[in-house]
Amino acid sequence: MTRIANFCPVCGRRLISKPVSGRLRPFCSSCALPVYFDPKVAVVVFIERDDRVLLIQRAVDPGKGKWALPAGFVDHDEAPEDAALRETLEETQLRVRINKLLAVFPKRDHGLADIIIAYSAEALAGEALAGDDAADVGWFARDQLPPLVFYPSVTLTGLWAKGELDL
């Protein structure tokens, strides 16, 4: 995702480009303030039940039609664990409990997040039903995984399929 800033968020004046902290950044000559772009942080949730993993089929791009672990962005005032619970409920209608931090992934594909925090969780209540930006949900065995999208989903399910994911 390209990030552009043309005007100062404080005073509204046009920004210039200036070296700050070792790189060229948008800079306000009037306020003497550089503009720093915050990374987009997302969470992804790995839920296993009866030796099957829960996946959602994406209803929107990027990755429309392909499958991924439940995931979504962390809001600015939200703890990552709370975002994982919220996103799982929104996409699958399942209430879950976070069990473990699995990994932190950098951006390595065409997804919109810059940093992805992965958790394992267990379903507590509810039936898996598609919601929010999911077209479908399903439980998949290790040898029956559908076409996947996004680096964290591909990596985690691949490790799980080989029996190498410590949940």
C-alpha cells in the first residue's frame, strides 16, 4: 500500500520532502514536524478442532474466493488479543479463547497489513457461520486444504499439515 501525505495533519500547510531519521519523509516547514506513517497491524487466528483447521473463504479482494485463517486489523485503541477475538466472531460467529501467541509475521505478500500477529485459539461457543467479509467458512483436514491466500495463513497451515505447528 502506498502512503502519501501532501498536507500537514497539524496546520494543514503543504508538506515538503526532507531527510529525517535516515530517510526521506514528508515534512512541514511551518511546524517543523516530520510525518511518520504507522504500520498497519493485523491479527490472524488458528483454530483447530477434531484435527481440522477453521478457514474462511474471502468475499473481498485481496484474495477474493481463496481461503485464509480468520484475520483482521487491530484498531488504534484495541489490544491485539481483543482484535483477534472480535475478528474471529465477526468472520465466523464463533466465540474463542486465545491459547497462545504463535508468531509475528512481516509483510511478505499483497495483503494490506504490515505486521501480522498470529494466535492459536479454541472455539468456546457458537456454530461456524460466514460473517463480515467471509463468503464461507469450513473445517479442513490436513490433506484437504483449499487454495490459500496470505503468507501467514499459508505458512501456519503448511506447518500444521506437516505436524510441525506447536499449538
